[in-house]
Amino acid sequence: MSVNLSYLAPKNSLAVASVKSALSASVVERVRSIDDYADLKTCNELLIFICSCVENTVDNKKICKKTLVLDIYKKLYDLSDEERAVISKSIDFLCDNSLVKKIPSITKYTSIIGNYIKGKF
């Protein structure tokens, strides 16, 4: 017997945890789809990609983006405390120097609609 609970939406801290979990799983899946992603552990380009994914997806002020990026890295790789500190400093550097760009909403929605239309035909 299957039970449909789609009409029950989590609230407050449960909603935040749900969003973090879903976003984290999506980014991890996307990164793992890259060939030899294990070799990209220290690649700044991967860090910028993950930070951009989080920056352009998270709107909730209750979610710490830096912590979320570090959690994603933790799921992807076994990190030592030193590596975690280096990645944390790199995230600070990227944000302080505006290297992580917020994509305008019109661009996002145009792309989503375009991909939807392409999928239909």
C-alpha cells in the first residue's frame, strides 16, 4: 500500500532541512556525472561551479551558503581539517572578490522555458 503525503509540506526548520537536502543531492549528482570528478577535488573551477549553484538556487536567509558548499564537498570527497580550512578560505576569497555571480532571474526563467519547449518537440 502506497501513501501519498504530497499535500503535507514541511514548515520552519524542516522546510530548511528539506531544501538543503534536495539542493545538496542535486549538486552532488551533477558533479558526480562529470568524468573523473575525484581528480577535481582542489580545482577552483569546481568550487566556483558549486558556489554558483548554491548562490543561484538558495533564496532562504536561514540557509548558510558557505556551510552548504562545505557539506556538498564533504559528500563528494573525504576532506581533512586542513583541506576543509583551505576550501573555506577559498570560498571567502571567491565571495569577497565577486567571482561568484548571481544569474538574473530573466535569464534563468528564459533558459528553463526554452529547455521545456525543446523537450516537448
